[in-house]
Amino acid sequence: MSRDEKQTRIELINPVLFERGWTEAFIREERTPGGTDIIDGKPRKRKGRTDYLLCMPVLDGKPPLPVALLEAKSEDKLPSLGIQQAKDYMKRFNVPIVFSSNGNLYAEYAEDTGEIKDSLPLSIIPTPADLRKRYESIR
């Protein structure tokens, strides 16, 4: 039985991020304004949330700077399924790189390449140092 999105985050994605050097101090979850769906002719508001906003320290005493975003999906979904959703958040958070993962594989879209890379092993997701270097080359 495959894991739902919450289980995928807790059991698969979080451990890999921590192994790759990410700490809770530099991973944020952000609430975002949700959209509105019309169901049976009635508006219904949706809640929005970024799963992982990956941040870097820049200046002492200042909040960390968001550099990338990771959207989680349930284990049975394709890793690229969340890329469009993550791309929608790119401008809101001013990040040049987004990822989507099903806990086993991940997909990536970045401004520097303009391409989606798909089905990469989650075990090689960029470390904070790798992502910082890439971010600085883009911005």
C-alpha cells in the first residue's frame, strides 16, 4: 500500500532532506492564499500550502532567504505531478528552482535551464551548499 502525501513527507522526504544536510531551521512550510472553485454553482475556497520552502542564511539577524521550493505528492503519483503547482509558486516566493517528489524520485524545473528534469533519485537532491552555488549563479 502506497503512502499518502503526509506519510510520504514524514517517512520518505524528510529523512532524505536531513541526510542531505537540510535542517529544520532552513525548511519552512508556508500557508498561501488558496483559490476558489465553483462546485454546484457555489464558490468553495481552497486552502494553499507550500510543502517545503528551502531557505539559506544570508545575513546574521535576518530571516533565511528562500532559494527553492519542493512540492510533495503521494508515493503512488509521478514525481513530476507537482511541478506545475510549484511553478505557480515560483513568482510568489521569488525562487528560481522548484522540485516535486513522490518520496522516491523527484522532478526539477529551474529558470537557468527552462527545462523539466524528471525521475531523478531523491537521494541526490541538492544539498544546501549545492543549491546555494546554483542559486548564486542564477541570481
